Amino acid sequence: MGDPGVEGPVWLPSLPPSLGEYLAPNLQPVPLIPALTLLAAVLYLAGAISLWRQGRHWSPVRTASFLFGCLAIIVVMGAGIEGYGLRMFSIFMFQQLTLMMAVPPLLVIGSPGTLLLRATPHGRFGRPVLKVAIWGLRSRWGRLAIHPAFMVPLFLLSFYGVYFSGLADLLLPNWYGHLGLELLFLAAGILFTVPLISADPLPTRQTHFGRMLDIFAEMPLHAFFGVVIMMATAPMVQFFATPPESWNVDPMADQGLAGGLAWSYGELPGVLLLMFILVRWQRDEARGWAKADRTAAVAGDPDLDAYNEYLRQLANRPVRRR
């Protein structure tokens, strides 16, 4: 089904929006993102099964987290909701928030990098893969990609830059531009999430305090974006200003819903990430204290031993009488 306002191989829905239509298995003519996601899920599961067959441990929780993240991408990008995202601002915003905020933590908790290093065979076919992975860990490009000076502005650019610069109206009418924006949203979300909660080997690793600063820097700007969208008195994106008349969709009400999603749905994953960081911080501190106690019990505490020796010297020092 074609449309003069959308260029490229796209499927556009004709029925009014409903939950059933959103979840209907209406694939786009070229379902690139769902296909790549399915491939990633198959490769991940193959790596996990390989470790299990060898009797080596791999967390089922991590496996379930990664696969559930892949399933979320396939549903949001592969079902009928993708077609409605070409017509309604609120649906497109829901897709963007899912790709940027909800999916990346699920994928990152799955620790795909660690699984890659552990499950890839060291033979002729696996050696190039491992070389590329190790190069990524050691290269300056890897350090730059997860550095706050790069990934935080990229994350915010995906909101403010896309909608306030007219970039959305430039790219959305074209299938390639629409697909490029979706890939940008997913990449920005992953790069923002990796340094915050990833347990994989990384080129650099932030302190817990630095991670909290990143979250606190993003959350208010993210909420402000949603408020601006809700308070706008004119369409922010002309591409979504003319939904089909038979749908009875008010574009301004739909835009207000998009802003509400950015403010509410977009903030919830940030709060959960903050809680995750605080719990991990407390756990790491407790481990550090326990390790220090074990070391002191075996080898002693140099500072405490020196202080006790000082007290003994004071106690043994003869008292001078006048």
C-alpha cells in the first residue's frame, strides 16, 4: 500500500488505530531491523547453548533479559505498530522511547560482549571475530563512543536535535530516513546505557558517582522535552499533522500524547537505572569492606597496628617525677 507522502517500500495501515492493529503481524516490505534483531537473538542463544553443552556456566537470567529485549524490538518494529508510526506522532514517540530507554537495559544486562568472548571458538573462523572485539576494547574509538562527552549529547540530540531542527520532517517522509532515525535511537540508547550498567569488559569504566551524574544530567532535560511537546500550540512535526481523516485522530491531541509519553514513559527507565546503579554501588562497597576485613584478619591492618604500637610505647614510657 503506497502513499504520496512516504517514499520507499513501506506498508501503511488503512484501518483506524487499535491495540489489535498495533500488534497485528503486518511486516514492512523490508523488515531490516526485525531481521537483524532476530539474527542477534539466534547468535546469542547459540553462544549460550554452546557454553551450557560444555558444562560452563552462563546465567539464564542474562539470557532471558537479552532475548526479551530482542523480542521487544521485533514487536515494536515488526508488527503493525511500525506502520502506524508513519502516521501518528504518539506511536512514533512510543517506538523511539522503547528503542532508547526500555530495550537497551535489557540488552546490556544480557552481557553480549562477555558471551562473545567466552563462546567464540579460537579456531580459524573465530579468531577474526575475537580480534575485532579486542580491537574495539582497546581502541580510542571505543573509549570515545562511551565517553560522557559524546554519548550524553548524542542521547539528547536524538530528542532536541531531531524535533527542534526540522530533521524529523526531512527524514521521516523517506523510508531510508525513517529507518536511519530508528537505528540512531537504538544506538544512542545502547551507548548511553553501556557505561552505566554494563558488566562486560569496557575500554574505560566510570565510577558510580560519575554514572549518577550522567543520569541526573539526562533526566530533567528529558522531562523538559516532554513538557515542551505537550505545551506546543502548533504541530512540531508537519509529517504527522495530517493523519487519515477516517481515523478521527486530532493531530494536536496526538502530539500532546506524544509529549506525555516522553515525560512519563521516558522517565520510568531512568528511575530504574538510577536504582540499579545505587544497588550496585552499595553491593560493591560491601564487597570492598568484606575484602578489607579478610585482609586485615590475615595480614593485619598497618594503620591500626602502628596506632596500637604507639599506644604501647606510651604505656611503657617511664613517668618522670619532679
